[in-house]
Amino acid sequence: MTKKFWPALWLALSFGLAVAQTTAAPKPAAAGAAKPAKPVNAVKAAPASPYPAVPVGAGYRFGPVPGWVKPVPEASASTAKPAAPGTKARRDPLVDLQIQVAPKSATVGWTRLQRVALDTSTLREVSEPQIGFNPAYQQLVIHQVAVIRDGRREDRLKDARIELMRREQQLERQMIDGVRTALVVINDVRVGDVVDVAYSIEGENPIFEGHFAALLTLADDVPIDRLHLRIESPPDRPLQVKGLATALQPERFEEGGRQVLRLVREQVAPVTEEVNTPPWFKVYPALHVSDYGSWADVNQWAQRLFAAEPADAALAERVAAIRAQGGTPQEQVAAALRFVQDEVRYFSASLGESSHRPKPAARTLAERLGDCKDKVVLLNALLTGLGLDARPVLVSVFRNRGVFGFLPSHNVFDHVISRVQLGEQVYFLDPTMNGQGLSLERRGYFPYGAGLVVGPGTEALTAIAPPAFAVDSMSFRQDWNLADLKKPAQLRTSFKAAGLAAERWRANAAQAGVDRLAEAVGGQYVKAVPGLVSVGAPELVDDRASNEIELKLAFEHPAPGRYGRGQLEVELPAIELVDAFALPPEARRRQPFLLDPPRLMELRVSFTGPQPFTAAAPAPQQVSDKHFGFQVRVEAQNGAMVVASRYERRGDEVLPSDLETYRERVGRARQLLSSRARLVLIDFRDKKLEDEFKAIDRRMAKFSAGRPDTLLQILQANEITRLAGTLLLPKLDPAGRLAARVWAERAQASNLLGDFEGALLDAEAALKTQPPAEEAAAALEAKGVALVGLARPADALAAFNAQAQLGSSSPPAGWLGTAHFMLGDYAKAESVLRDVAANTTGESRHFVLLWLYLAAERQGGRGKAAIADDVANLDAGQDEWGGQLLRYLGGALDRDSLLKAAKAKPEHERLRLAEAYFFIGQQLAAQGRRGDALPWFERTLSTQAVPYREFTLAKWELKRPGAN
């Protein structure tokens, strides 16, 4: 039964119901009443029908409510109120389901539904109820169609439009079942109206031999005000009842010589099916009702369906052909299975008894088509002809091992497979699967969970799990090659699936085609690594003998990762394993969460660079619990760095009680997925570089001041950066993106070393490659800073404006304000700096505010007012140097205290004094005291703080004309 679609109830129940034509019985005459005399020769007029005319052969009819249908018991005052609202904009005031089970047949199912649309989103489904039935053995009787508006009932039966549709909803799966749908279109239905529809479905599939079984759902995904279930049956047909996902049980009593089961629920809350709930978990509470006494009874019924028939000549010839191929019994079974899977087309025509009764094996062989039961009968006939023990097995793909929770009945199964015994080994084989491995050992085994083996001696269900040797794995590879830096980085990927995973990917490839499959897989890599470009044609290698399938893809990247000081830091995208660590979207969960990735997944990512990988590998890291195990290790192989990850699924569900721990473990595993490779492009340990390092030491000698400090460290780091770029550029494609990055970084290093001419040349070289926005932004900033150092503020402003227009993640920030300040456009400088300050936090904001003060101070002495609020909010106890400078300009700190704070830490003294001297001088200059300011600028230069902009601008102040 469809779990949430009440109108389809009796279509599903038809698997267990027998029905007869039922009409209301005439009322008996009152005792003692005189019968009226018939007029002589009078012509009896036909009474007018209260129902609309029905077209001939319509498949349905109108009729009164059957006399056996009982009214719903009255609700008590305490329960006669609507159920709590749900997430769906619909409410069902009444669901009334009643079944009359006859002695051997003629069972009738009655349904009355009242539905209300709470807004327009559900108005269509409420005003257009759909009723499914199979006209091969059922007839639909419509009793009433009405609308209740504002407490007034309006009969809409005569005006309703009823369209009978044959909707083979599974035709794309090569299945037809003959089911028809009566679409009842009701005019003028509004939000808040109660649509009241009642109908019966009469008739059952004779294949069930009069047996009764039904699954009656006790809740829906919408609130139900009142739910009434009633089953009445003869006393000689005892019914078993079992609650599924509920402790509710119907009351039992006798009425009119019949046994009755009845259950009434009030204010039934809606049930929400959560994402990825396992098929074996019963989401919606239900009652399972069956007249079977045991699984042995169901087995007896099934044996009559699958009774063996004598083999004909064609079947015997096929058996002989398989035997003539020779081989072990396992190989002969595999050959028979392969023939039925690959050469007998799947097609299901489940019309009437053919829904469950298979065709003779000879007919299926001749037609070369059939559904699951037909294919099983053919396969078993071939295997029996080979002298093997082969039996049908009824299973449920929909319920899986959840079948163990149901009563013995025929209506819990939806599929048939074959069980084959070879010595001590039992194989469960599915002849409807295509593209499986060619051998029994390497083929995939689906976990059907549970099944009923049809044949003598079966009295219980059998657990069905993949055998111990079953393979279900995927292995992935990413091989990055950056050995030749003059070429784009090469990425070769492959994924190899084995066993059940291979069969799933083989089916995907057969359905979508190799190119579309490659596009889908390759698109994930391109999404994870921006800039990656697919090259060449995909290669698919399929080996059914080993049951492995491999897809190989090739990509190029102009410059992956981040470059810095002769090294590339590349992100390792483990996109292949992401799905293995999926989590439910619900914060709190009441239902188990399904785990269904392949049982084993491995990923190997290797990076080969121009220098061999020699760093010490970190210790392996792992995360595990009862649901999965995950390990990551890093190792060196032939000069390449290799990151190997391995995932093993240990269970197939996470129970709600385990979910918190599972989330924590998955979070830790996801952190291990994010790793980086640091590739050395320049080996600084090369003895050939000794002369270069000596030259750097000589240049640094004049900056040492007798002791190493932060200034010296900055200068040395930038000397190394510039050297790395100088050594690396000859090895690169001068028009490539990596060269643009190296030029831009060398330009930035030269700026920090005071070599503005060299920086400008490198920045221009980077821009000539027409790099993407991020690389262009870095080059434009380096160009602008170099132009500031060369006292060309107008050109610098143009470079910074061009950088701002790129919209990159590295805007020019305060440099725009500095350029406007140098040009004397203080109003524009103030405006730009206010915008920057509004989008900056922390210490960086303090230095923007320093320049904001200077720009405002140059405009009528408004400096203190511009930063007053920020100064008031500063914590004097915090050791933030920018805050100290800001407090000084704001008047909250005197000059001596500022200079004392600058000298508090010897390692920072020269740098902080450079800034203190500079802003003291700028404050004096802004106040019109340029003569007093110049000595402070000279002191700034005396610190030799070359990397700082204050050093560069102090030089400029000393050289520019003396105007304020």
C-alpha cells in the first residue's frame, strides 16, 4: 500500500480481498401493514434513478451506501475537536475504512474521506480525488460526492466530472498492471470547504484463492480528526492482527453472527517521514491483518503458483548447451544466470492473475521476455535440468528485512529471486539484474534482508544477507603532476568499482552513456577545484569477468593552489568520499538514518613536483565507531607525496540513540578529508645558493643594529621571497598564471625592501599575462605601492582604482585614501577612509582611523572629532599598538607616554618608533607646523624601517614642497 495515499487503499488491498456486487437491502414492511392492491392492467413506471447516467463500459457505477456499512461511533465531548495542525496545508476531518470479508470471496472495501484544503497549495488534491482500481477483477462503486461549506452540505455527485484514466505509472520500468484511476473533478471548491467522498471497491484478484490480507495505516502526513477502521468477517475465518510501529490493537466483538475488528482514533497527529529512512523501518503506524495461520500456509499457496512443469525440447536444448560448455557447477550456474539476465528482456504485464502467476518456462524462453517471476521460473528450470536444487524466493525490495515484522501473508512481497544450493554454499540470485559479473564469486549481491523460500519444508522466513566473499567497493585515484612548471599542472583521475558497486556504475553508464557519465563525474572535480579544465576523451574500461569497471578522466590546471616563497600549497579535494559522510538534515531525529555507500571506499591522491617529497610523514590519523572506520595516512613514494584514505562501512543504519555520537565522529572524519600538500619548487638547501645567501647577509648587516629584531626578520624574509622568485621565473612559462603570481609576489617583496623600480617592473610583467582577478589584484596593488614609493601618487591612484574595480577578495583598502591624501584631496581621502573603516575590524581598522584623523585634521582641524567615538571605546589596558597611536592623536595619551610604549618591547622598538615619529610629524604638519614636523620625519628615516609605508611617506614628506 502506498504509505500516504488513502484513495489508493483498495487497489493495494485487492491483493487480499474478494468482493461481490453489493446493494442496499430493501427495508421490510411494517408488521401488520396491508399491502396495496395492484391496479388491473396498470403499467408500472420505472422509478427515477437518483444517480447520474454512467456510460456503457465505464468501469464504475453509482450506488447507495451498502447496508453493512456502519456509522462512525460518536465522538466524546473531550475528543470532538480538530487534530493539531501539521506541516502540510491540509486536514482530514474523517477517514472511514470498512471491510466486509465474505466466507470465501465477495469481500468489499468501503472508504469515506473528508478533506479540507487549508490554503491554495492543497486545493487541487482536495478538489480532485483520485481512486485507483483494477478493472480486470474489480469494480468501483461511487456512493457520494459532497462539499460542506459553512456547515451546509451540498450534494455534488450529479455535477462531478469523472474521468477514467489508465496511467501506467511504471511503464518506464517495463511494467504494466492495468490499473485505472478514476479522477473525480469537483467544481467550486474553496479553501476551508470539506470535500466528502465515499466509494467502494468490489472484487479481488483470484490468484489469492480467497485469502484476505490488508495493511491498514493508522496515520498520515496530515492531521486526521477521526479515524475509523472496521473489518467484519465470518466466524470461520479467524483473522490475525499485528500492530506495526504502534501498540494500538483493535477491539474484537461479535455482531450479527460475524466477528468484528474495530479501531477508532481521535485527533491523530501527522507523521513526517524523515530523509533517508531505511526501507525496513515502518514510518507510518499500521495494523497488519491476515487470515493465514503461518508462513507454511503462505508457502503452500506460493508452491501452487510455482509448480514445476515438464521441460520442452527448446528448454532441454538450452540445458544441454550450458552443460556442453563444461566447467564447474558454479560456472554452469553463472552461465545459466547470465543467459536469463542478458538475453531474456525484462517486461512485466501484471494483468489479473499474471500479477503473481508466472508463465511457463518454455513460453518465457520462446518469447525471450518476462518479469521477475517469469525469469526465476526459467532460471530454476535450467538449473533443475542441470541437476541442481533451485527454488523461488519471495522478497520485498520495498520492506527489505522489515518483512520479519509482518504477519504471514502474501501481500508483504513485491519481488521474486532464486535460491540455489551448491554443496554447503547457498546463493541468492536475481535474474532481473543486468550487467552483473560473470562469475558467482565476483558478481554483486544485493542485501534483500529477508525472504520466503518456496518449496517443501519451508515454515519460516529466511534471512538474506550478502555472502562473506561478496565485493562492494570503490577505489579512487588523483594523480597530480607538476614536475614541469612550464606546462599546466596535469591531473589524471580514475575510479574503479568492484562487485555490487561496479554493477550500479555499469547500469549508469549503459543508461546515460559514457560521455554524460564523464561530464557528471568531471563536473564534481571542476566544481571542487576552480580553474580545472577537462582535456581528452574519457576512457571507460569494463571487465565483467572480474566485475570491475573503471572510468579515467584527464584535466589541466594553469596554476593550482597558492604560491608563496618558492612553494605551492595545494588543497587536496577528497570529493569522492564526501557522500560517505552524509548526515541527516534534521536536528532531532526519530527514525533511523540509512547508510548505503559501498562497503569499502579508498582514495589515493599523489602529488609529483619539481622537487622530490622528502618531508617526514605525519602519523596516520583515524576515526571509527560501530558504523564506520576511516583512516588517512601520508607517505612518500618515488619522490611523490601520497595521501591514502580508506573508508569502511560497518553498519547499514544509525539509530536515533546513536546519532549524536555518529555526528561527532563524522565531523572529525570530515576534518581529515581537508588536507593540503606543500610542494617545494625551489630547494634552498642547494649549495649552489651559498653565494646568494652571503649577499643577503651583507645587505642585512646595515640593518642589524647589533641585534636581531622584527625589522631584520621582515627584511630577511622578503630577501628570501625575492630570491625564490628570481630563481623560479626562468623555469616557468612567462605567459602562465604561476609566473604572474611569482612576479606579483616578487614585486611585493621588492616594495618591502624599498626597491620600487624593481617592484614596478615585476608588477607590469605580471599584468601583461592578463591574469585572473585575484592575481591581477595582487599585481595592481604592488604597482600602486611602487608608484607611491616613486612619488607618483596620481599614477598610484589609477592603479588602486583599477584594483578596486576587480571586485576581488583583496581590495586596496586604505591605499586609496593614502593616494588621495598625497594628492591633497583630503575630502575624498576622508570619504574613502570612512568606507574602509566601516568594513574593517581589529588592528587594521585602527590604522585606517589614523589616516582618517589626518584627512579630517587637514580640513579645519576636525581630526579628533572624526575618531572621538572610537577613542572613547578603546581599552587603555590592551596592548594594541594601533590603539595607542589612535589614543595619542585623539588626545587621550601624551607624547612621552606614546614614545615610552613604543620602546616597551625591544624586538618591535624600531618599527613602532618609526610609526610614532611619523604620526607625530603628520599631526604637526596637519596643524600647520611643518617646520616642527620635519625633524620627526627625519627620525622616522633614522629607524631604517624600510618595509613600512610610514618610512616611504616620511621620505616623500621631506622631499615635497613645503606647502601644508
